[in-house]
Amino acid sequence: MVAPTQASESNPSFMLSHSTRVSSLEKLTDEINFSCVLSASRKFSFEERLVPTLRSSRDVRVRVIATGLCGSDIHYWQHGRIGKYIVESPIVLGHESAGIVEECGTDVRHLAVGDRVALEPGIGCNTCETCRNGRYNLCETMRFAATPPYDGTLSTFYVLPEECCFKLPEHISLREGALVEPLSIAVHCCGQAGNLQGRSVVVFGAGPIGLLCCAVSRAFGAAVVAVVDVVDSRLEFAQRFGANETYKMDSRTPESNAERLLSKANLAGGADVVIDATGAEPCINCGVSALKRGGIFVQAGLGNPRIAFPIGDICDKEATLKGSFRYGPGDYKLAIQLLASNRVRLGDLITHEFSFLQTEDAFTNVANKVGIKTVIYGPGADRRVAENT
């Protein structure tokens, strides 16, 4: 474990010794908000923080049981920033979480203490034009967990408005509930492509988001779903997770890769829909080349912000190019409906699990691209609690 950093005077907390963390963790979680904090110098430490209070009568306080790690968490740890969002002061990472309601505000109507919920970790202002037009994911002043300067969910407790907490079906564990967040991203991404019933979809990237786009495309009625990646093990997993066909990218030109991909997937005229979940220039160029004339290209993955893009092909094909950002109204609800009906299953995606005190090991595991999805259990929790609560 890295050496702890000095707690900020503006943040009333203090550091725990290793022995105190290990011997008193269970007791402390009932009284304090035990948190894993990333410093501006990108070092992890553990802090005792005050239990968060409800900010409004519509808020609920949730005990966080499980949190999945996202690429953005890793990026903040390794680089200290994503675009204009910079880690300039200590921050708690994590935003893919599920837990148990422990306190409800007086105006909470549809949740009760003890409910098992998935957390939608972004709070829009609800007053700007984009929010009022039903596109709150584009709110310029959104308070999104683990996006500087807002703390995330790698803590004992987290507070959100009732409308950001979604009850889980009885047969869905809290460890799976932590993955409702990335599932909602896939729901939103596939929704950007419009009606997928009977259509062909090519997904670039067999990481968590690409795999979930594959599963959601099938659930939405796609006739053919092909997944592209460069890692054999992930392509093998994709075949078990709903892909009709897989293709391994190589060093050929994007056009040559596209031709071989379409031949292998028996899509002679091109794919109706291409979803890129990589952000990698070769994949994006291959995807545009593989797109049917008049098709839809959805960009979900974030890589280099400036790439050489074949805009002429988009024009020539009169294709539709769409971005996809997080999730919007109805996406969480639909994601949970897919789980309730067993049209999408999340358990198999979780390949690695860590205790709260192993948080840095979990980050290292994801940074090394080991497995598919990594979950960290909250303070005092473990897999048994996450599966049986």
C-alpha cells in the first residue's frame, strides 16, 4: 500500500494506519465514511470522512457494496486528467456502483431503507435548456461522480437523489448491479443507432462496453452482430456473449481489414450499423469502410481526441455519424428491464474481484488489461454480501 498523504484542512478527515484499517474496518464502516482517495500526485490513500448528509428532502444515502472499475478511473490514476477535467485536489474515484439504501429524505416516495439499488452517478441541473429538453447527459454543469471536482463512489456511503437510484430485480446480485452503469451506456449507444430489429451490427472493441453493446444489440433484435478486436481471448468471450461472428484486426489497411471482416460475417453490402467502442484510429477507419451505404456509425470509445478520419467516405455513403455520451432518460430503466427479463446477463463479465483495501491492486489489474471486468467491494463487504444481500 502506498504511503498515506496528509489530509487537507478543508476536508475534515484523517489518515488510518495499516493496522487500524485492517482490525477496525468493520466497526468503522458503521460510523464513518471510509474512503479511498487519489491525491493530485496520483497516489492512493485511505481516509476517514464524515458520513455524508442528505442535501435535500429527495435524497437517499446508500451504503456502497460493489463498484466496477472504468477506463476513466484508470486514466485519472495514470494521467491525472481527461481533457479539461484535471485532478487538482484529492478525489474519490469510482462511479459504477450498487448498494443498499440506509436513509431516505422526507420527500422520497418510491424507495425505502433496505432497498437494493443501482446508482446513476450523475446529477444534472434540471434547469438548463438541454436538461429541460430531456438530454440531461449533456448538461454543462452536471455533477458526475469521479469527474473532478466531484467525489465518486469508492466510499462506504454515497448520496444521490431518489431518481438516480434504481431498484434491482430480486435475482440480480449487487455485484451485477454495479454493472448497470456500463450496461446503460451500451443501451444509450445502441439507442443512438435507432431500430436494430433485423439489422446487422459490427462492434469494434471487445472490452466491457463493446461486449455490452454486442449483448444489447442482440436483445434489441439485431439479426447479425460481429465483434472486432485484437485479443483472441476477448473474441472468444464475445462468441459466448452474443456475437454471431468475430474478427481479429491485423496490420492490413483499414480497407483490407473491412473487406475480410465483411466476407467472414457474410455481409456483402456492408453493415447497417457500426459501433466503435475503442477510440482507436485504425478501428474507426475500418468501421467506416465496413459501413453500408446509408448506414449509421456510432462513436462510443474515447481515444486520441484528434485523428485522421475518412469524412469523404461518410459523405460518399451518405452515412449518419453519431456520438454517444453516457446515458439519458430511460436508459437505466431499460437496462434493468433487460436484466429482469434475462435478455442480458452480467455475471460472466466479472472476472476479477478485490476487497476495498486492495483498491490499488484492482486498478493495476485493469491497467494491465487482465480479464474483462473488475469489481471492488465496499468497506466491510465481500462477494458473499454482494450476492446474498
